[in-house]
Amino acid sequence: MRLQKQATPIHVGTARARGAVSPQPVAASLASTSSDGASWKWLGSGMAGLLPRLCCCRRGFRSPFPRPLAAATAPHSPQLRRAAAGGGGWPLRFSAAALVEAAPGPARPYLRLMRLDRPIGTWLLYLPCTWSIGLAAEPGCFPDWYMLSLFGAGAVLMRGAGCTINDMWDQEYDKKVTRTASRPIASGDISAFQALVFLGGQLSLALCVLLCLNYYSIGLGAASLSLVITYPLMKRITYWPQLVLGLTFNWGALLGWSAIKGSCDWSVCLPLYFSGVVWTLIYDTIYAHQDKRDDVVIGVKSTALRFKEDTKQWLSGFGGIMLMGLCVTGMNCDQTFPYYTAVAAVGAHLAHQIYTLDINTPEDCWKKFTSNRTLGTLLFIGIVLGNLWKRKDPKEKEELLEIS
């Protein structure tokens, strides 16, 4: 008996040509080999040569396991499936959707209910908070990193709570819209009672965050809860639900300043707040154009249906109001050149966003909508740099010297 002939089924050239190795010939070879030293020597050398080729990352490589096992271990996320199919290993950058898909099965519907797989909403809620915290920082200083972190946690929790309330109100509407039919409550993955219990948990954690602030800010933050609860109902009543969303989403522009200073300076906070409100009118009107056909069928109202083909003119007007409000904010808190440079960059971003918008293409609407994270970040960077540009008041310097 020649061992070389038995090794033919797992010959490297054969495996390379077929792109896969069947486990059955290997098992047969193991069963047929004798216990003498030559057999084990051959087996060791054969496997030593084969394993490096099986482990290498090649584009045509397929699982050596039977199809049911390969299917059971296939990644759920589209991004991970594309990476595995391309043979390039795991993706180098993480995405929120991939992290949610990698979570334990029972937790996954709740994470999707919070929209953790789509963090753009959390960013749009958080950024006005960062503007306010940055503006309230002492001249020549960075923003308070503890407050930025605290408000970041609050933004995740309150955005999740808002989405839960929205889906509880809209579960019947969501079933009729293609884009929202897979949401956890509409699809039946989570019951209304489970969602209510989960909402209570989120609001309890958000209250813990709020209680870390001063008394003025606690009262101011609690006042926003009525807007969070009633916003989802506005689309049934008025063509301006985006205005109510703006009033809700930009509450952090008031709360961030009061958390640092102890109360609101309305000459700074109000123009910043209203700038954020019209900014929300811009990006959420763009967002609403994705669903306008379904909204007409099910009877839901939005600014997209109100503005129709005049959308770009309305958005241009809102953009002008936003820039004006930001300039007033900067003048009232003695902002410097980097801040106004950032405001100019925001204006350029808005102009490009509105000019190139195709309201009849949902993919383009989504792309423009998500680009507003960049816009908000640009403004925050301008605020930080503008504040660092400032010089400390001579009186404050004297007081510091006396104290030291």
C-alpha cells in the first residue's frame, strides 16, 4: 500500500483548483492510515503543508464546512457579509450597524428601537449641546470635557427614548411604509408593553444624567419632556411637525449654557436656539422627502408635502435665518475670527447642500441629511477655536493673581 495515493484527495493542487477542501477524504485518510511511524510522519507533513494554504486570505476561498454550518455562522450585517465575500478579512473601521448586529440576539431589537444602528439622529441632537457648552467656556479655554461627556450620554438616552415614543405612537403607520415596516414594534419583534418598560428604563437613566446638573438646568431639562412626548402626534395635526422637532431637538442649546453658567444668558442662548430650530427645518424637510409618497397615501403631514417643488426656496430662506442667528450669537458673546470663519463654512455647506439636492431621489435626500453632522461639527470646531482666540479679561487676570 502506497501512502502517496491515499494523499491524492487532499493534494494542494486539487484544493487550489477547486477553491475548497472536503472533509470526507481527510477523514477517510485518517481512518485508513496505520499506526506505524511512517503514516503519522506523512500525516504531519501533509497537514503542515495544507493548513497555511487554508488559513491564508484569498478572494476565492470558501468554507470547508458543509453548507448548513457555513450558513449558521454567516455574519448578519450587510457590511460584514460584503467584507467576508470580498476576502479582505474584517473591515478596518467599525460601523454602528455592525456593532448592533454583533450584539446578543435578545438585545438586538431594543438597540434598533433606540436607533443605535443609525446614530445620525443622536449626533443631530448632541451637536447643539456642544455649541452651547463651547460658547459658555471661559475665554482662552477648551470646553468642559466632563459636560460634553455627560451631554453625550444624555443625547443617546433621550434620542432612544424619543424614538421609542415615536414608534409606539406610529406603529400602525410604520406597518404601511416600506422604509419603516421593519422597525421592532411594527414588525412584532417587541410588544407595546415591552417597549413601555424599556422606555421607563431609558427615561430613568436620563434622569440620573439630568440630576448631575444644577437646579436651574434640572428644571429646564424637565420642561422639554412635554415636547418629546407630543412631537410624534404633530404629523397628524399640522404640516409643520419639523418645527416641533426643531424645538425639541435643539433644547440642548439652552441647557448646555445653563449647565456651565448656572442660568441662561438669553441674548446668547435664544439666537443660538432659533438657529438650531431652522437648521432642523432644513435637514428634516430633506429627510421627509424620502417618504412623501407613502405619507400622502396614509395621511401623514410634513413640510416636504407643504413646500413641494418650492422646497429649495424655503430651505434657502431658512439657511439665511440660521446664519443671521449665528452671527447675532457670536456678537453677543464676543466671538472671534475663527468662529465667523466657521459660520461662513456652514453657509457654504448649506448652499452646496441645497443647490445639489434632488428631492425626488431618496438616496440623495439621505446623503444630504446625514451630511449635516459635518455641518454641525464644523460650527463646534469654530466655536472652540474662536474661544481659544479670545484673551482673558485683564480684571480676571488681576483677580487670579491676587488669589494665587
